[in-house]
Amino acid sequence: MTDAWELRLWFEDYLDACNRHDLDAVRELLDPRVRRAHLPAGADAWIDDLADLFHGFPDWQWRRIQIVVEDDRVAVHLRGSGTHSGVYRGIAPTRRHVNVAEFGMYRVAGGRATEFSGTGTTHCCELSGCDRTPHQRRRYASRRMPAATTTSVPLWRRQLSAIPAPISRQAFTTIRLVVSSPIRSANNVLRSDGCAPGAGVR
């Protein structure tokens, strides 16, 4: 069994190589037949994906948020960010800055990653909007809800305005509690523009 400190050192070396965009150093830390969940297997495919990312986002960097080691596995929470200033998967540069959370689980044996599962950077285009055509961007923008509609009047009051009068004070209080709780929770999940909070695009 690999010691926990050795796995931590392995991941530090891997993250440092990635942030230096040193693909040769990254390859040395991967098993040639490394398996990835829902992605092509093999170190060559892994390196190709990184090369594609670094070409589209030349300033891409990862920052480690948390790392947990157990047995031969490393679980990490990362924050990746960069600017789409190069062609990425056939999409012209948008100059948009992307900041995304990533979670990964690595299985390490003999100083090399043999398995990987988790989120990756393949969703950068979706988050940055660079995978949308100009027509799609205009349609998306037209669907965004004006911020004033959610800040001028509390949502639970607008919902209660549809309840016919007369209504007793006790019933009003009961309905307010029932209606406001789930709706306020929904407000915390969706912003006024329809995006999840902290989606990462500035």
C-alpha cells in the first residue's frame, strides 16, 4: 500500500506539471493504459485533451482547494480558470474568462495514475458560452429575466397576490410560510439571469 504522504507528493507533482503546461512531465505521471470514466482511455488521449485545453486557454491554471487520501486513491477539489483566447475544439476565441470547480478521483499505483473519474475541463465551452453561435447567444440573452422583477417585490408576495380575497389572517400566515420557504430556496438556486450562482463566467 502506498503511504498517504507519497500520494500527496504525487498529486503535487502532477498539479505542478499541469500548471506549467509541461505535457512530457504529465505523461511521466500517467500509466500508458490509464482509464478515465466516460472518456477515451490511455495516456495519449489524456495528453491530447490537455493540449487542446492549453491551446484554447493558454493561461489556464488550477488551484487546489482540498485533497483527501485513502488507500491508493486521491480525491481532490480544484478550481480551474483561464481566458478563451485560442481555438478550442474548433471554436474561435471568445476572450471570455472561465472559472470552474472541478472534482476528481485518482487511483495511483507505482507512481502513476491508473484510473480517473470525476468532472473535468471539457465543460469549459458550455460555461463560457463559447460553444454557442451568435444567434444562440442572442436567443439566450433574450430569455434572461430582468433583475428588477426579482428585487422590487418579494416573490412570495407576488404568489400570494393570486389568492382570492377575503382570507383570514391565520390562513394568510399559513400560506405565507408554505409558499415562501420553497420559493426562497429556489431563488438561492437560480439567479435572475437563469444561471446557477457562482457559475464562474465573468
